[in-house]
Amino acid sequence: MISAVGRVLQAFLRTWGTSEVMVDGEEAIEAFRLAWEEANPYDVVFLDIMMPRMDRQAALKRIREIERDQTPVIMITAMEDPKNVVEAYYRGAATSYIVKPVTREALEAELVKLGVVPT
């Protein structure tokens, strides 16, 4: 089942290009790995700090093991979760984060800041 945050992100990203929403961390890692191996990597990855079936730090670590810091990873977090944001930056090499509730303006500003352009 796709989370509410996943649906919001997918709706906002329609004007920027194609997006995929995974139901949990394990599915996200597998999709990321396959895209990387097929030489069709993602332009950006959004990871909700609250993911089922896999700790978000473990998911971020596995992404970094696959591609070694080349793909921007934006963590989506609740405002009252600063500990996980700090861990994502220092332990997992997250690129940035957006605080829930996600707005179109915040999402677009972050994508522009990272140099991800609409297709």
C-alpha cells in the first residue's frame, strides 16, 4: 500500500518527469539497484524516515553502498524528529531533507537547489 506521503510526492512530481513509488524500504532498494545496474539511475531519491520493513538508515546505507554518493537522497521527516535527520546526514550521507507536511513549493525549491531539472 502506497503511503499518503508517497502519493503526494508522486502528484507533485508529475510535472518534473516520471516517478515511482515503492511500498517499503526493501522494494525501494531493489528498484534502485536494478535501475543502477541497467545504467538508468534515478535522478533523485526520496526516503520517508518512517518506512515499513526496513530501517530508514539501513535503506540509505544500502543506497550509498550501491552508488557511492552520486544520487541526491532527500529524507522526508516529521518536524519532531531531529535525531533521525542528524543521523541521516552524518551516518547515511543524505543530501537534504524536507519536513512534513510536504508542499509543492518546498519540493520544487529543493529540486532546483540540487540541480534536478524537469524533463
